[in-house]
Amino acid sequence: MPRFNIRVGLAAIVLAMLPRFGSTAEQLDGKKTFLAQKCETCHTVSSAAIKATGKIKAPDLTGLASKRDATMLSGYLRRNADLNGKKHLKPFTGSDEELGALIAWLQKETAATKKD
């Protein structure tokens, strides 16, 4: 069972819901956060036409985040929780708001939204 910080988890839930209510988190762009954090160094998001650029080839994130809840993803990306017994390689270094926007964007990126 993954372990995570409850405060971080609750913050992720609240932040993931904020864009629905017209908050300033709505102005944040999860894709821009993904690129600013250099997540594409390891990860592809094929639905957004983003290809991994580095030597480490981590999973394509299209459809993966939609299978997890925001609390778990937040803990994993901050390295406070394990996924399949492993920590995320690099800790997310942005703000809680940026993390919420990133998770919300990733959760919307599914194979059905694939762009050519």
C-alpha cells in the first residue's frame, strides 16, 4: 500500500478541483508546467504530441494519470508516496498550484483526446 503525506494529498484534491470553480489555478497550464519541469526528458505524452527527449524512457503518460487519483499522483510526484514499490525518479519542484494544474492536465490526456 503506498504511503503518502495526508496534507499533500488533501492539497492535491483541493487543487485538482479548483479549475472547475474558476480559481486562479484555472489560469495555470498543466502542459506548460510539464514542459517547464522538463518532464519530457523522460516521459512521452502521445496525446499531446510530446515525445521523450532523453536517454531514460519512462512510460507514455497518455491515459495513465486518468487511472489514478490526484492524491496518489501528488504524493508520488513529490516523492512522498511509492508506486509499485518505487519513488518517482525526480521530485516535482513547482508550487502546489502548478502540481494541481499538471495533474489535472495529465488526467485529461487520454487516448481518446489524441491529436494528429
